[in-house]
Amino acid sequence: MKRIIKPLKEANEDQITAYCIPIKNGATIAGRLRPITVTSLSNQSEIERLANWRKNSQRSFTTQFKVTAEGTKKWLEEKIIQSDRNIIFVVENSEHIPIGQVGLCEIDDKKKYCLFDNILRGDPHHFKGGMKLACSTLLFWCFKELKMETVYLQVLSDNERAIQFYKDLGFQEIQQMPLIKRIEEGITKWVPLYNQPLYEVQRYLITMRATRL
């Protein structure tokens, strides 16, 4: 797995086109998945863009905090670039305009599974239908290139649009976990509620699964 993931993150600006995954709409190349690389860490506009996308999508995540460019850069370096199990791609249209991001985490070569993660649409004006094409492309890549047997994802129960989006991609719901809100030092966390009957369930975290045919 390392031999596939690591080169994607080490590609420089001159090499990046060769390491992008084409997004096809039928026989037409409609865009590409461009991996976040070591070079991205020195691209301030890219860091700020990713930070803004995350900031504008807080409600879709189980952890909500003050998003900054500095924190985003640190997260990318420590949790994405340095990890052999996590990767993020920027979704771009045919003109290489960034419109969102898609990612994978917990890639497990032995157990043959991974998780869809950090799926965000940042620009609603370009590349209509691009996120569905991007996620479909990434799912196919997981099965064909990474040889995964199963791809999981987690989504909050009140995000009905996202749930339907994933169902359209072939994901099926397999579990619901009750959540309760906790606020600690300015950070809001939706945490699992275990064996606490006196607390009211406020949201659920839904796990969905797609398997290789």
C-alpha cells in the first residue's frame, strides 16, 4: 500500500499531472483528483482554501472547533502527509479549478478496507455533479488500485442530503450510534452515548458500507 500512497504525496509541481486520477463522465475526462502533497504545505492559498472549506462545513463533522490556516497546515502535515493510511485529494474540474475535496483514512492493506473521509464541496458554482463523479472515481480506485474489499464511511443522521448522496453511490447503512453533545474548552464534540439512559439522544452517527462486486 505504501508503494501506491507515498509517491502520490511526494510528487512535485512538475510531476503532479502524472499522479492525478482522472474523473471521467462517460468517455470524457471531466476533471481530476489531485493529491495533497508535500508541496501543498508551502502553498498558502491552498491551505487557506482547505481551511475555509472546513470552516464552512462544521455542522457536518462530529468535532467543531475554531479552524485556522495554521491548524489546517499542521493537520495536513502530521495526519495526512506523514501517514501511510490517510490521503486527501482536491477535486478539480477540467480547467483545474478546485471545487472540493475527497479523502481516505484508515487504509488497511491486510484487512482490505478503508474509510471515505473529509468529503467536502467547497465551491458550489463550478463543475455541476462533480462531487458525485469524484466520489464514484475514488470508490472505483479503492477497489481497483488499492484492492480494497470494503469501503466504509460515517455521516451524521440529520445530514439527509449526504445520506442520499452516498446511497446513490452504492453505500448501504449498517449501523446507527447514538450521540450526545459535549463542549470542552471551546470545542464541540458529538460523542457516543453508552449505557446512559438518563441522557436524551440528540443525533446519530450512521455507518455505511460499499463492497467490491
